[in-house]
Amino acid sequence: MRVVERFSMVSTDTALALSWLIYYNRVSVLRSLNSYSPIL
């Protein structure tokens, strides 16, 4: 059971990290687009 619990915890941690990275990338892209919008 402990091994399964550890595996589930690691999988949830990796999923959270991936979602956070995707969110951070979206925010950075939106900021870059907003900064370049006046030039366009």
C-alpha cells in the first residue's frame, strides 16, 4: 500500500507541476503579446 500511495502522490505532484508550467507559459505568452501589441 505504501508504494502505491507514494506512486499516486508522485503522479499528482507531476500533474500539478505540468499544469503550473503550462499556466506559466500561457501567462508569459500573453505578456509578450500585450507588449508587442502597440508595435503591431
